[in-house]
Amino acid sequence: MCSVDSERLHAMQIGLIGLGKMGFNMRERLRRSGTEVLGYDPHVNSSDVSSIDALVEALPPPRIVWVMVPAGVPTQETITHLSQALSPGDLVIEGGNSRFSEDIHHAKALDARGIGYIDCGVSGGIWGLENGYALMVGGSEEHVDRAMPLFDALRPEGPRSEGFVHAGPIGAGHYSKMVHNGIEYGLMQAYAEGFELLEATELVENVPAVIEAWSRGTVVRSWLLDLLVRALKDDPELSGISGWTQDSGEGRWTVEEAIRNAVPVPVISAALFARFASRQETSPSMKAVSALRNQFGGHSTSSADAALDQVKAAAR
């Protein structure tokens, strides 16, 4: 655990709403640092209290409540509930993957009742408990300073600047996390395409070993690459994994912002569209391409005939 203001931290008692994969581990990491954390989640059995109201009731004012629930309606409902249950001088930290524009509305609703607000992008996944979480926050200097012992307890070991940033005013934290996740899309897609190309050739006999060999000394080494090495050790051909890939929203928002700001992001855009393509059992667009090739060139529209044509062409 990194060095923190232990006196301020041990005096803290906070509420944490949302005890999923991230929230549960964040509660544990904070507790290891000496913070008293009351957690609540209606969907799990590990809650410390029975409701949001009970959580607020149990916390001494001025309160800090950290929200870690899914973006969209669940976050909106939680913020609305807290706006009624909390008191002036309390502080809400929204740590989910909300769209940055929603932070403005959340902050205004809470500010009308004298309640502070910080938006906090959190990265670290299931490994954050041991390794720490990268934190990107938006809000006032006053509110960020008040919550700094919590941020220091959650971030990785080492200099604060390498795991924490006060990115700007309300919305800046989630905007930074949005761009971070957009970059993540592109990195994962590049590794995935390289893996597929290695698999496609008969020349490379041990694809997992090649991927692992890149993990030291190369310019493409990264934690994501380490995770791919781990996945391939569990399943060398990834035969037990579906290619169907979800997107949680940040990639779309990154592309939308790129369009709004006229910033070219071809890699991130392509990675997002690849995820869309992964969900199609058949591709209407590629059927249209096949139909057009048949119309102007008499090319086969049958997958079996097309495969046979490809074999014949290779044998020539």
C-alpha cells in the first residue's frame, strides 16, 4: 500500500454503494488502509447495511459516499436518492463509467442541496485490490483535497502522479477515463489481429510462445499483453471463448467526441466497429458485397463454391 495521510485516513468513515467486482475489492483495499467502509448493494449478500438510507444514517456527518454502480439509469437513480438522503456539507464520489456529460447534471442536482460532487474514472479491474487503481478525477480543489486520503489508499504504490490525476473540473475525470478506454479498445484489437495472423500461418508452430516472448524487452510489451499470455496459457487456441464482444459505451463516446472535435481516431473507430462485427452471425453488408461481385463478375455467392474457387486459385 502506498504512503497515505494515515491520521486523516484512520479518522475517515465512508459509504460505498455498489459491491460488484470493482466495488467489493475497493472496499477491501480501503479497509486494509485503515478506513472504515460501510458497503451497500441490493444485489449481493455482502452488504454492511440494508439500504441507502440505512447507510446514510450510519455515517457521521459530514459524509463521503462513493458510488460504484453501472452507468446510466442505476447511477441516476442512486444520485437522485442520495440528493434526498444526504445533508449539506456531504460529498458524493461517482466512480462508475458514466458519460462525462452526465456528471454536470449530477453535480448541479447535488449542489442545489449543498452536497459536493467528484467524478472519478477508475481503472484496474479485478487486479486493483493488490495492484491499486489508476484514478482520474474531476471536481473542485476543495473536494478533491478532502477525499485525497481515499485516493492515496486506492492508487498504486509509487509517486502520486503515476496513478492519480486531478484532471480538471466536473466531468474531466470521466472524460479522461473515456479516452483511456478508447485507447484500450485499439490496443486490444491490435494484439487480437496479430494473434489471428500468427494462427493463420503454418510457419509459426507455437503461437502462445511467440506472444509470451514479446512480454520482455519489446516495444509492444504491456500489462494487456501479459493478460493475453495468461489467457493463452489457460486455453492456447482460445477454443473455449466466444468471439462475441460487448462494448460498455466508452468507445462509442470517444468516437463521438472525436467527431465533435474533428480529431481523427481511425484506430479506435476500427476497434469499435470490429466489436460490432463480432456480434453478427451473418453480415448483411458482406452479403451485399458478394451479390455485387456476382452481378458484375459472375463470382459465386455460395460459401462452399467460394472456398473451392480459392483452393483452385491457390493451386494454379
